[in-house]
Amino acid sequence: MDKDPGVAEVVRQLDRACREAGFFYVKGHGIPDSLIREVRTVSHKFFGLPYEEKVKIKLTPAAGYRGYQRVGENITKGVPDMHEAIDFYREVKQGMYRDLGRTMEGCNLWPCDPPNMKTLMEEYIDRCTGILTLVNQDDGITALQVKNSSGEWISAPPVPGTFVCNIGDMLKIWSNGVYDSTLHRVINNSPKYRVCVAFFYEPNFDVGVEPLDFCVKRTGGAKKFERAVYGEHLVTKVTTNFVM
């Protein structure tokens, strides 16, 4: 594979995108356009329901931080986010990760309406793989913005048939800072309601993440990050990201 000039060029482009922006588009991923569209359609149907219906699967600590969150319940740097969401995670059986995983134990909360949401989302999850966040945006609404290495906010408009991908904190640690976990934001100036479906693929809950040796060598020989247990990182995020 490393002798294929086409593959080598893709690797160079991907490396450059991860270094300079931390975001990139991917196409030719094998996920049918029909599934991508249907996932957005069923999401629109759920968020279009009355609040009284959506709150039946309200996100709470007792539910393992799974379920529906209304506008203002998600917190970023101490400021309430102006969006609503529904969160699903890998289901964690009781005792699977001992005390470390207790916060995230439980099953996902699925709405009765739309009735096909569980089946559709599980198929979508099964098809999305990789140590990345893959973002399925509404077509025709440009709202996602990315802060590049020069400190400029640049738009990441939706491109039909593609996913916008961004790297996260764990890849930043693995690469010893070669790839950054880039800041991004959403500013929806459209009068239309925007739906975004994001899939997060991360390390196993109990894995220790630390800079890879070859990345340390490429960055001067010193580790810039201490070893981190992914589950501890995730629990810290979810327990500080919501107003309960």
C-alpha cells in the first residue's frame, strides 16, 4: 500500500489537513446516501415533537448521561449552549469497568416516536468507524466553523455525500501534539432549524493513552502529555458538561 502513489498522496493530504486545521472531509466511505439522509430525517422528526414527548427520555446522571437535553442544558466553558440534543453511547453493563465506569452504566433511552429511530441509529453507528468524530450536516445550511492554525475562523459548509471529520483530544495525545484537537463552533444564521448528527469513535474506556514513541521522536524526543485513561477523561467531560 505504501508503494501506491495514489495512497501516498491521500496520506500527505490527510496529514496536512490534520496539522493545519484538524478537520477534513471524507467521501467514498461506503455509507449509502439514503442512510445518511434518513438519519437526518428521523432526527428532524424527533426534535419536531412537543417538549412533553421529548422529555420522556430526559438525560440524567441516573440514566448514565443518555437521552434528551433541552436548549441550555449543555455547557461549554461555563456557558450554556443554545442547542438541544439527544445522546446515545455504547451501552455499559453494570460492573463492566468497575468503579471507573459506574457513571456511564446503563442502556440507551430510545423514543417511542419516531418508531424506527433505534434501528436506524444502530445501523448508522455500525457503519461509522475510525478514531474520529464524523459529522453528518444538514444540506444547504452553512453553520459549522473551524479555527485554523492561523487563528482564523473558516466555514465548513456541508458537502452532499461527505462527512466532516475532526480529530479529538486522544489523537492529540497519541501524536504528541502533531495533530491538534481543533476549536470549532456553530453559528446558524439561517432561519431554518439545523440538525447535525455526530458520531464519536474513541479508545476503549479503560485504555491508557500516551504519546506514541515515533511521534515523540518526531517532536524533539520529549513527551508533551502525561498518560491518560480515556474513561477518566470521558467521565470528567460528561459530569461537567450538563446542567442538572
